[in-house]
Amino acid sequence: MTTNRNFKRRVRARAARTGQSYTTALRHLRPSPQGEAAPEPPQVRLAVAQTTLREDPRDGAELRASGLEVRRLMREAHRAGARIVHFAEGATCSPHKRLLSADGPEEVGPADWNRFEWAVLQEELTATARLAAELRLWTVLGSVHRLTPPHRPHNSLYVISDWGAVAIRYDERMLSHTKVSYLYAPGSAPVTFEVDGVRFGCALGREVHFPEIFGEYERLDVDCVLFSTTGGAPDDGGIFGIEARAHAATNRYWTSFAVPAGHGPLTPAGLIAPDGDWAARCPQDGTPALVVADVDGGAENEAAVLARPWRRRARAGLYESHLVRQDARSENRTGF
């Protein structure tokens, strides 16, 4: 009995640590028929952060404050044992559409990117990358990425490796009307990368409204999508969080939801499990913070193991062989 109680305690401890259900944790710890424990899937500890939304890229002091806040949370994530930390869209700065408008703040017009304090941004990004290397912490950070003038910049996520180098960059593809008309150039491709055997994809901005973005990452076999946005404010009714949960459940992968801290009263940052439920969430008090949880590589539970192959076959039309082709009643769609 004591051995059984200890085993159940281990299962409950794993469930609490990872955010998994008791059944899923049990599957990972239950011995095989040969008496061997099931092999652990690859796992990585992820921190999801919510930060202060700063919108004036002309103000060097604001850019520096954002950098300091990001690095404070990176240190907090490191102390919590995280290997990767995920920040919101524009965590360095999310330029307000009126503050850069060449037509003045009263009108929304083409952005004058010469007003941006690019030198200060570069200093803060360099300091952040240096800290990532010092902490050996992968850092996914929302920022504006400058292109050669007169091309507009990208709205981007920098994926900074634990060596302090930009491993890859994701550029928002599905831009809003205002973004594409006045602010940014769209990106062109999905992005994936791996940390300790766990495969991640990136999405940004308002792309939560586009199921094809998230379906594409399912086909690319990601274990977790890192979605960063400034959307999902309380006046949006929480729709961004609802859609993110739906994509996680539909595609059977983890989804990290990073938003500004001000969204906390309704939809704080957090981690969504492959069943669509919240596995962990930041405080709802509107303060900069982070939450930490473990993300499994591969399928998180037995339902996911079955769901992905089945759904892929259904989408590919591979069940057509089961159609009834000889019975006229199959084609009669107007009667009982």
C-alpha cells in the first residue's frame, strides 16, 4: 500500500508540475509490461511573460524602460528553471499608429520611421541578447525589425538562442488593414525552431483570426505555437484567448499566449494545453509578470496521439473508400 501511495504521489506531483491531467501523467510514469517505466518525452520549461505596453518609439527613455523590464523578467524566468521565455508582440515597443503618422497625430497616415529611436532599440536588443547568453536562456521577443529604407520594417518576433544570437526571426504575415497600409511590410513564411527536442512555431499580432496559420504549424509537426499579440484587450471580449484555445484543441498542440500586462483583468498571458484548457496563467492584476510550466514534446496525451493522424487522414480525403456508392438512399438528401 505504501508503494502504491508513493506512486500516486509521484503522478500527482508530475501533473501539478506540468499542468497535465492525472491520466496523462500516469501514462508517462506507468511501467511497461516488461517492468520498465515509459520513456519520458522531450520536455522543456517555458516561461510566458506579460509586460508593460509602451507605444512611443520616439521616446528613448520608454525603449530603455522596456529593455530593463524584459531583462528583469528574463532573470526571473531563469531562477524558475525556464529554458525559454516568451514575450508579447512589441515587448520592446509597439508603435501607436498615430505617433509616427507623417500626417500628424490627428490623422492616421503613412509612418515616418525616421522618428524611431533606432539606435536606442539596437542597444537594448544587444543587451537582451547578451543576457540570454549569460543565462543560457532562449528568448522570444516582439520587436520592430528595420529594413533598408525606403522599405517599411517588419513586425517581428526575434528568436534569440541561449548563445545570445538571433537563431531565426518571424515576421507577421497576416497584417491588419492599418498595419499593411501605413506601418509594416508583411512577412512571407512560417518559422519553426527546436529547444531540447521540443519543436516551436511562431505567430503574431492578429494572426489568431486566421486558422490557416495554425493549421500550417500542425502540418509542420510543432509541439507548441508561441503566439504574441497586443490584441485581446478587455474591450475585445476575450476573443483572442478564446480563438487561441480553439486552435490548440483543434490542432492538438500547446499554445503560449503572450499579451501586454494591461490585458490581465480579462485575458492574462498564459499557456494553453493541447486540450484547449489553460495550463497556467499570469496574475490578472495588470502587473508585469510571468508564469512557468513544462511543455512536452510529441503528443501530450493519448487523445492527441490518435487525433493528429485521424484528422490528417480526414482532411486529405482518405476515408472516401468508406463512402456508400451503390445504395440510392445515400444520395437522397430530401427524405427520411
